Amino acid sequence: MKRIFLLLIACCFLSTLSAQSTRKIRELEAKRKELHQQIAESETLLQSTQKDVKSQLDNLALLTGQIEERRKYVNTIESDVHTLTSEITSLQQQLNKLQRDLKDKKQKYETSVQYMYRNKSIQEKLMFIFSAENLSQTYRRMRYVQEYANFQRLQGMEIERKQKQIAAKKREVEQTKNAKQHLLKQGEAEKAKLEVQEKERQALLANLQKKQKGIQSEIRKKKRSAEQLNAQIDRLIEIEIEKARKRAEEEARRKAAAEATVANKAESERESTEKAETIRKASPVEEFNLNNEDRQLSGSFERNRGILPVPITGPYVIVSHYGQYAVDGLRNVKLDNKGIDIKGKPGAQARAVFDGEVSAIFQYNGLNNILVRHGNYISVYCNLSSVSVSKGSKVSTHTVLGTIHTDSSGNTVLHFQLRKETAKLNPELWLGR
């Protein structure tokens, strides 16, 4: 019974290993499929046919974003190939062990068969039993004959099971090898496409380098526009901070008043007012004083860091990243982005990245911009031609906020920012993409 139990445990263990291997391959395939779909969709975003500096800079940003997407995909493929190589090595080791076990069991089984052949007749078994010197020895010999027969049957069952395991493991090794070969071919194809895109980018850079004066003029224009837009956003966020402070003060007053008795109600109200005033003076303007509802929403928002949805519908490419950085290939071209710019298809819509409340809608250069408050976090959606919500509206994750403006060159770009109080955050670290 003990041997049968150990055999069952071994079978279950090997089955678990096989299932884990298959699940790992499926998980890798699912992630690659998602990345491949994103690249395929981003390739539907066409470059402008116009030759002015602005259009060519926009084309450079789009092409650079597409190259980055494809490079990530190639890196993922290479990482997955390495994982599959390790998996094949592990599977081969498991297969070798199974084959060694099978060989050992066959040798033992062969020995037992030869023994049984030499003592095959019932008469010989009976002679062995009844030639015992006493009843106790007779009983022990009967048990021995029975257990040996059971042992031999068990060995046969183990050999049969081991052969099935080996066959299954061979199939698994072969499937993993095929998956690796397919992935290698896919990687080569993606590298070839990447090389074509790199050549296209170099040609575009060569053309732009001849227009250095026009590039600097366009960059200065964008910088001035961004500064003015950010000044309005900063002012509106300060207003939200003040509103949050007042909400916290009001909650503190209500709590203090509720705890007071009727006898000292007047005194309690005075104390609660003084307490609220103390809170207000102790807290600088740039920080939120949160009431319970805001605090819960902030905590929920923080727990979703890295998995927030992209704030645009349809295919997209990030064409400008967060922070200060130079444009590779162009002299003295430095960008400073307080958020990220996401290019989509004409007709694309901006959508809320999380539950919250529309705290402000304002216009700049004839276009609409929306702030959504999530506790002490605020998400900002700029460059909208129309809006689908109003100030004070409660929104949920994926709620459509408005349609993104498409300019005369066919560019549909959402400028997206994320703030915690007045601190500017890198949205890419929060989005799940």
C-alpha cells in the first residue's frame, strides 16, 4: 500500500509540473498577443502628408512612438525565448529522469519475471508453502507468495504508467520546442520591420535637420502654449485643494458637534471652530486635508497604480513622454512635458481612468480641458473638441468625457496629466496599457 501511495504522489507531482509548464507558455502567449495587437492597431495611425515643420515633427513623434512599441515587443519575444529555452532544459531533465526510472523498473521487473518463470508451477509454490517446518512458517510463506505476486503486478502497473508519462513529456518537450521556433521566426520578422522603421525615421530626421530654425520656432511656440495651459491647471488644482480643506473642516466641525452634550453645546461649537481653524493654519495650501470619502477614494486610486486604463479609446501611440528629454537625432531640441501626449485616430474619445468627480471644465485656445478629482489625486484631459460631462458630474472608470480634437493635419492627440495634490506624476507608471 505504501508503494502504491508513493506512486500516486509521484504521478500527481509530475502532472502538476506539466500543468505549470503549459500554463506558463499560455501566459507568455497571452501577453505577446496583447502587445502584438497594440502594435497592429498603432500601425493604423497614419502620418501626415504635409511637409511643414509642425507636421514633420508630429510624424517624427508618431514614428518614434511606433518604434518604441515594436522594440518593446521584440524585447518581450527575446525574453520569452530565453524562458522557453530554460523550460525546455527543465522538461528534458524531467524526461531523462523518467526514462532512467523506467529503465530501472524494467530491469527489476525482468528479474522478477525470470524468478517467477523458474518457480512458475502451482505445485512448486505449494511445495514451498507446505514444506514449512511449522504453522507460523507456513503462514509467513503464504504471505510472501501473495505479496510477491502483488509486487510483480504493481511493477507492471508502474511501468505502464511511466511509459505514459514519458510519452506525455515527449509531447510537451516537442510542443515547447515548436513554440520556441515559432517565436524565433516571429522575432526575426519583427526585427526586419523595426529596421525598416528605423530607416524611415533617419530619413525624416535628415529632412528635419535642414530646418533647424523652423524647428526651434515650433518648439518655442509649443513651450509657450504648454506653460499657459499648465498655469491654468495649477490654478484650478489650488482651488480644489482649498475646497478639500473646507470639506475636511466641515467634517471636523460636525464630528465635534455630534460628540458634544446639550449642556456644553455652545462651548463645543466654539472648540470645534477653533480646532478647524488650527487644522487650516497647520496645513499648507498645497496639501489636501481629506474627509473620509476623499480618503477612501484616494486609497482605492493608489491601489490601482500600474493598472489604470489608457485614457483614450481605440488604437493609440504615446508620442511624447513625461519629463524633460532631448529628441534623439535633432540638435538642441529638448522637450518638457508635465504629462504625456497620446495620439489616436480621428474621432477618438477621452475616458476617465478611475471613479471620481468632474471638478473643472475650462477652455484654452478654443479647446476644452477637464479635471477629474479622485480624492487627493486629479487626472487632467486636454485638447477636447467637445465634452460629454458637466462640472460636478460623478464618473466611473471608462466614462467617456469628450471627443479629442483633430487638427488640420489629421492629428488627434490627447494631452493627459496626473497629479497628487500639486505634485506632478508620471502617468505611464500608473497606466496598465
